[in-house]
Amino acid sequence: MSVRHTKFYRDKRNGKWMGVCAGIADYTGVDVTLIRIGFVLATVLGGSGIVVVAYLVAGWMAPVKPRELAYQSAEEAKFWQGVRASPARTVRDVRSRFRDIDRRLADVETYVTSSNGRLAREIEQLR
Amino acid sequence: METQPLFVVVMVIGILGILFIGLPWLIFHYVTRWKSQATLTNEDEKLLDELHDLARRLDDRMCSIERIMSADNPNWRQVACDPAETGLEALGAPSQTRRIGQ
């Protein structure tokens, strides 16, 4: 079983205690402070210990994020958050990027081929 | 009167059967279906990662090519859009003729 980007991990390096809130923030892309505030509010207002139990269960069950999954850039982090939220949309995004590249390359190709033809015609006229 | 306990026993067994076999069966059936549908497989994930990386690199290369082309000829996009009308002659010709005329 290799490491995967689409699983939930605890983010202990950015976390306060067990890294569950930081893990949720890393998983969803929501700001970690908002999630912490949400947890505290749910604990205080909810009254029951369900939130605390859920936190402890998540902290006990979820593995710590492997070192090799650390993102090199913010763009990469955003990409994987998009994949986790909706794989289909991410695939469409990647396809649209390829289409964009194709279109730009076609522009360059048209320019190069047409200007070559133009150059050949001008040389012919000079003869 | 003697059939009533037997009926109750059968009913209890039936309910217990539904509760402990039927219900988990139903749940696991949908769990497995949901798992096979909603998530990416490991190969899908690798493929997507690779394609994303490839798109980014191609994007960078296209950007550098476009920069080189723009440095070479700032209005190359117009030439590419409409090679017959605008472009080298239309924008280059007046200055050239003037230069030749002078």
C-alpha cells in the first residue's frame, strides 16, 4: 500500500495538539483557525462530549501525514484539495489546461508556417 | 394457544436475522458501491498527478516560447490570427517604403 494524497491525515507539524484540526484544514483547504473556532464553539454550545470524542477518535485512528506527501508549493496543495473535493472537476481543469496549451501552440505554429511562406514569397519576388 | 410462543420465537428470529444480517448486508453493499464509485484508485491518482505535472511543464515551455516570439516580433499574434491581411507587410511596409524613399 503506497501513500495516497486522497486520504485523511493528521497534520502534526502544523497542529496544536493532535493535529486533527490542521489535518482537516489541510484536507479541505479551509483556514485552520476557522476550523479550530468551529470545534471550540461546537464543544461549548453543543454541550455533549460528542465533539471531543470525535476529535479523540480521529486523533487515534487517522495516521500522521507522511513526510513524502508534504507539498512543494501552495499550488500543489490547492490542486490536491481540489482532487479530494471533486476528482471530476479536477480532471476537467487539467483537460482545459491541455486545450489551452494546444490552442497557444497552434497560434505559434500558424505564425511560424505562415511567416516561412511569406519569407519564401519575398525571396521569390527578389529574384 | 400452543402456536403463539412458536410464532413469537419465529418472529424474534426473523427480526434478529433482519437486524444482524440484512441490515449490515445492506449497509456494506452500499458502502462498497460508494467506495468503488466515489474515490479514485491509486493508479488514477498517479495518472492525475503526472498529467497535472505535465500540463504545468508544458505551460511553462509555452510561456518561454511565447516570450521569445514576442521579443522577436511583438505583433506575431496578429500575424497568426490573420496572416493574409495584417502582420509583417501591413505594419512593416510603411516604415520600409519611407526608408527606401528617403
